[in-house]
Amino acid sequence: MSWTETYRQGKNIASLGIYMTVSGFVTTLYSYLFVAWLNDRGGTGEVGFFQAGYTLVMQYVGLVFTAMSMEYYPRLSAVCEDKVLLSEHVTRQVETSLLILAPVISLFLIFQNLIIHVLYTPAFLAISGYISWAVLGMLFRAFSWSVSFVLLAKGAGRIFLITEIVADSLMFVMYLVGYTHWGLQGVGVAYLLAYLFSMTGIYMVCHLKFGLHIPVRMFVSLFVYSSLCYFVWLLWSNDCLAGAYSLTAFICLFTGFQLKKKIFRKSE
């Protein structure tokens, strides 16, 4: 392969890498700005609570996304020129993500106090409201995350960067509003709403630009799973532990059965 061909084929990859790097920088910048604002507004104690909750939700639960991305991106890139196959792969990834995250979130919600006691101190129970709302937002993040890979697979680095900057800007503003009115719990609500809006926006962009189509049943599934997880938290927070444990067990059994069906169907 000549240097000209190498340059031509590598230019798009390099450009995409630059866009992703800039996107990561913008995300980090907004995170730093919010922490600095929070430190000035609420003090170092509030910053400590925020960082602890962020680590629990975004990093520990977020490991699920890291694990799935290793296989998802190459698979999506291989079919990115076929609208039908692209839509099928994204739909399948959304479904799998919801089936994996729904039981994880339910278990996290009912055992969050135990997790906080093990990892931190009882004083950090103050972050309970924040992490409860934020972890519910992970379902919307899963949808948004699955769809956003279409931009990377298509090599649409500029669109990817624009959507990420808009999403980060929206989340930053909503963080400020949420904390100003409701404290750290408001930050959790802001995280959930920001990903709800981000999910809607990124899907509309990919639908209009690349013809991506996700069936209505996936949106229904998202609503059902998010509602079930919310009811788990509602039951648990109102000391209806038997109801919370029973509903969590149902979610785990149902999603486990659905995942088992998908695995067997794939192996046939």
C-alpha cells in the first residue's frame, strides 16, 4: 500500500479520533466547572458527596457500557452501510442493554445503603437521593449510548462532536438548576432528564440523517423497565421492603429469562 493510499484511508480515522478527543475534553471541562461551582456554592463537603455518588453510578454501573462497547462498535461498523441491518443491530443492542441494566439498577436501589456502608461511611447516606435518581437515568443513557455509536460507525465525527457538546452543555445547565433548587437530589434528577432529552435528540439526528429506525416496542420497553425500577425505589424508600424485594426478584427472573432466550436464539 502506497503512502497516498495509507493517508487517504487513515485520514478519516484520525479525524474521528480528534473529534472524540475534543468531545472528551469538553465533557471533562464541564465536569471541572461544575465541581468548582459546587465547591463555591456548597463547600468541600458537598463536592465530596457529589464525587462519591458520581463514582458509584457513573463509573461502577458504567462498567457495563465499557464491557459492551468492546463488541458492539466493530459489529456496528461492519453493517453501517445497510440501513436495515444497522437498525436491527442498534435495536438489538438497546434491548440487550435494557435487559442487563434493569436488574442491575433494581439491585443497586435496594442495596444502596449496604453499598455505601461498605465503600464509604454512614455520613455518605446523604447521597441516597442523588444516586437513586441518577441510576434510574442509566436506562436512558443506555438508549442514547447505543444510538450514538451510529455516528462513530458512520465516521460522522463533526455531528458526533456537536451532539456531545450540546448534550454536555444541557447537562451542565440542568445540574446548576437542579442543585440550586433541590440540592444533590436535584443533580440526580437533572442527570436523568438530561439523558432523556439527549436520547430523544440523538435518535432524531440519526433517524433523519442516516435513516435509523428503532421500533416502537423498544420505547415501550424503556418506559416499562424505567417504571418498574422507579417502583422498586418507591417501595424501598417507603419501607415496603417485601414489595421492593419481590418486584426486584421478578425483574431479575424476567430479564434473565429474556436474555437466555436471546442467547439460545443466537446460537441456533
